[in-house]
Amino acid sequence: MATVFVPGSFDPMHLGHLDVVDQALEIFGSVVVGVLHNPSKPSGLFTPDERVELARATVEGRPGVTVGAFSGLAVQAAAEAGATVIVKGLRTMGDFDIEQQMAQNNVALTGVRTVFVPCRPDRAHISSRFIREISANGVSVAHMVVPAVAEALNRRHAAGGGS
Ligand code: PNS
């Protein structure tokens, strides 16, 4: 068994992310989900603490999975989490282009390896960005997230939160 690190901005965590966590859990046995800052996404709908709370609700019932907020680089966070491998899900070739570059940087920085898992085809269309956009317009995303996340999105938009 190895502990692996699944990083992301998770704004919010959705069922596509959960599939990646489940695959990592099945293969490696122990998973740390890390809420991290993505410099290309400066502002978010949920705060880091809220994202952790919603990610915990999403992975509920999986004793091999923990969730935390981390700062700095993914390689620093992985080391802090005691993880020897980073696991990322791939939806499209667009994902692969950037993920491959990050994986190559990460192994060059600290030697930490990245393992890619293909996302489930029936969840390939799910993204946090589209979830924020769809829910901001009052349309249900209940098929893409766990109920706690759907409720949090409804509350946030009812309170005037942006997309
Ligand atoms: O869910 P996202 O937004 O695709 O996740 C991207 C994330 C947060 C994993 C990525 O931006 C990241 O690793 N950020 C931490 C800073 C870092 O390590 N950058 C890469 C340097 S090669």
C-alpha cells in the first residue's frame, strides 16, 4: 500500500473527482485529497475551508481517504501529506497537455511521480467550472455532485454568490 496525493482546486469537488479518488484508492489503498491554489484561477466560489468541508462530504464513507487544505506547490503538499505519488484524472487531450508538463516539472523538482487515470466516460463532461455556471443559472447539478455540494451551491447562489 502507498499513500498517494490527489491535488486540485475542488471548487467544488464533483463526481468526476470522486471517480479519480476511487480509482486511486483501489490501486494504492490510501489517498490524501489536497485542496490547492491554482494560480490561473485566482478567485473562487467557495473558500478553501469550504472546499475542504465539501470534499469531505463527497468522500464520506471511505476510510482510506483524508482531505486537507495545502499551500505552495503540489510537490511540497504531497511531501507534507506523506505521499510518494501524485494521482491525476484525465478527461481530454487538453487535460493531458498541461498535466504532462506539470508531471515533468514535478518529477524534476523532487522526484515525485505522477500517475494518470482515465476518467469514467459517463463523467467526462463534468467540470467544476460548468457546475458553477449551470448552478448559477438555477439549473440542477444534482447528477454531478453529492447532495451536500448541491445544497451548498444552492445556498451560495441564493445568497448572491458569483459563478
Ligand atoms: O483542479 P485544478 O484547478 O485543475 O487543479 C490544479 C492544481 C491546483 C492541482 C495545480 O494548479 C497545482 O498543482 N497547483 C499548485 C502549484 C503547483 O504545484 N503548480 C505546478 C508547478 S509545475
